[in-house]
Amino acid sequence: MSDNQRMFGSIKKAVKQLYPGEPQGNLARHLNTLAAMIAGIVQSKSSQLPEMAKKVPDGAKPDSRIKRFTRWLQNEGSTHEIYFLPFAKALLDSLANQTLVLVMDGSEVGRGCLTLLISVIYKKRALPLAWVVIQGNKGHFPAETHVALLNEIVEIVPADADVIFLGDGEFDNLDLQAALAIPGWQYVCRTAKNIQMRASSSRFSASRRSSPVRRSPSLSGLRR
């Protein structure tokens, strides 16, 4: 048995355990395709379909595998909620014995698209948990999108987990900070040096602080 076959068999067995029962019919075929795609990503170290298809040990030609992967991805039943979030939750459950570091980031992807992504940091790698993709090639997502994506992740993070949220200057809005306060997560977000902040009765700007500002319930305002 080749390394590719052993990898595929191990992944299929692990994924199958997350199904509520014994997969039958189309569900069983979807399981085979999903396991093949995961094995292809692991073995090829790429998420490009042609590279993944080269590493799948099913006897089919690579072009046939690419078509099968494409059909799976385009199937309306292959949703993020069904085929990704359960595995993301299992990942977070396994990592929750240590501090979880979550990062939100917006960047350009594909051809003329923007993505807003939340990842968990593990061994110097960012593992995607949830995302939103829109058409566009520049600009920031609105605060309500930040909050909606954050709330999606709050639902799958263990309630007793110690969490630190990181973000750049796009995420220094008060709506997101208020949403982070609900589960009690700590956070660090980059902000402009001319931002005015108020803690208790003191007002100051980021440029005049010589040490980091700790999150505080009395931090009541940000403005330029």
C-alpha cells in the first residue's frame, strides 16, 4: 500500500467518525470525495485542484478527479456550515487546553475578490475557521460584517477557553470591541496614532502612550 493510499484511508476513517451515522448513497460518495480532497491537500501541500488531483490514489485520471472536485465544490449542498464548521469546532476543542489566538484579516483573493477571514494560530500557521468573500479589489469591510463573522466563531469556541483576538487597523471599531466583550475575550487591534481614547476621566492618544493599553471595562471611546 502506498503512502497516498494510507493517507487517504486514515483521513476517510477520521472524517467518517464525525458523521451521525453510516454514510449511504450520495452521502457516502461525498465522503469519499471530501476525504480525497483533504488527502490531496495534505500530500501535495497545495489547495490548487490540479495539484491535489495528482495525489489521490483512486485509479482515475487527474482530469477526472478535477471534475469530481469541481462538482463537489459547486454543489449547493456542500456548504461551509455542514462540511467545514464541525471540523473547525473539533479543532478548537482540541486546542482549547491552551490560549487560543484568533486573527481577523481582510485581503485580496482570486480574481477581483476580497475576503474577510478568521484563523486560529497553531505552530506559526494560520488555520482558517470562517470567512466572507465579496467582489472588489480594495477597501475595508463594514463593522457589521466584522461582528457577524466574529459571532459565527463565538458559537464554536469552547465557552471556557482563554482567547486572544488580534487584528490590524481595520478592526479598531467600537462595535467589534463591544462584541468581543460579550464572551470576555482579550484583544489587541492596531489603531492610528491620532485616535483619541478615554479611560475613566483621562483622555489620551495612542501616540502618547509608552506602554501597551490593557483592555478595560471603562474604556469608553475611540475617535479620530
